[in-house]
Amino acid sequence: MAYTSTLPAGNTMANQALAADGRALNALKVQAGQNSPEAAREAAKQFESLFMREMIKSMREATMKSGLLDGAEGNLANDMYDQQLSVQMSGLPGGLTEAIQRQLTRQMGGTEAELSIPSTLSLDTSALRLTASTKNSTTPSPKGLDAFVQHHRATAERVAQDSGIPASFMLGQAGHETGWGKGEIRHKDGSAAYNLFGIKAGKNWTGKVAEVTTTEYINGVARKVTAKFRAYDSYEDSFRDYARLINDNPRYEKAREKVGSAVAYATELQKAGYATDPEYASKLSRAIQSTLRVGRAQA
């Protein structure tokens, strides 16, 4: 969990450990404020190393585990490897270190007390994980309940903050519509359409379209039909389009009023005609409950 400084001997920060917390941030501010190009570059490298480690950790958490190294020993080994890798990746020519150093150098005219780290360099752990998680917006969904939920959780939570629709509701519906990543809508060439919610492309849709064979219930009887579905550039676009549909379409007004209950929300969606499956409400509410259980287990 610690990072060892490599400042030249004699520097008061030499051979001291840096951790991703408030104390480490203060230490880096002191280093950068020493009015020395060497100190500024070292501080910049440490910032990049911390940032890279959070990126690696977030990507590892979004990857399905093999089971071979699960447990405390495996986690420790992964943590040590991630730490070493982040140190090796920082400070490369043309990398983030140089950009950070330029920002720090511009501030060196002030005193240590006046020195402020740019907001873009914040080491808040949750923020860094959020930054890394945006890469999942175009990475193919893993298959399976736990992995699917973990992969899309950060995106769903961002959209939930803006829309008011609980992240667990959106994750459950996305999981139900795609079979937890096993049956996502794709273009004819096999490329991803990023449509997680089965939203069709009506006459007013002007974006990209994916035409696929799907199951519709006509007079209670399941039939295979060809339909046009909306296609997006990323999974986040899909989440946001779904939120707009629910919040802006008057037919889903009653569903919006029921976001405090998974069963009531799913029931109102079915009543409003979101899907033709007569069992849609019960299936969706079960999917949402499954998402909630996964969330509690992963917390």
C-alpha cells in the first residue's frame, strides 16, 4: 500500500513511504514546494504512480476472477504486483508525469503554505476509481450476474445521480434484458450496439440502428419477429438514453413515482407497455432483487 520515494539522498523526504491518503498528499505538496525541478518531477511521478495504481486496481476489480489466486494471499500478491507495475509505468517520456510537473512548476513561485495541488490531480480514491471505470463503457460486458453488475455499476451510479432512477433498478433491467451479458443486441457484423435495455428504434429515432430477431408476445403467444433497436456508441449512452425515456415519456410517469419499490416500479413499467412479456414485471423485480444482493455482497 506504500510508495517509497526516490529523491536524492539528503532530501528530508528521501526513503519515506507514501500512501494514498491525506498525509501522502501533504508530503507531495511539501516536495513540490521546494522550488526545485528535481523535487517537482519526483512529486509528479508519485502522483502518476498513485493514479496508475488506482487505475490498475479498478480494472482488476472489473475482471472476472479465475479462482486460482483468490483469498488473502492472492490479494496481497496482486496488490504488491500492482504497486510495482504502477511505479514502473510512471515517469515515462510523454506521460502524465510531465503534464503534472508543468502544473506544479508554474506554482513554485509561492510559499509552501500557498502551494495548492490542482483539482485535476485530486487523489480521492473513489474519484480515481470512477475515472478508471469509464473505460468499461465500451469494453464488452462480462457474462454472469456478479461480473455484469460489477462491470456496469459505476456507470449506473453516475446516471442514477443525474436521473433519480436507482442504479440497482437500471442494472437489474439491463441484466434481465441481456441475460446478464449473454444476449446483448449486436449489429449484423457482430459488433456491439451497446443497447442494454432493449429500446426499439421508433419513427422519431434518428441515431444508429441494429436490426435483429427477437421474441415478442402477440396475444400472449411468443413469436419470433425482426425488429429495429437503437444503437449507441457506449454503454453509458445506453444508460442515459434509458433514463431519458423513463423520465421524459409521460407513459412512465407512474413508474417514476415508484422508485422506492422494485416490485411497484417493475409493475408500472409493464402496465405502461415497456415490454410485451406478460411475466415481465415479476421477472424484472427478481432481477433487481438479485442486483441488490450482489451489491450487498460486493460492498
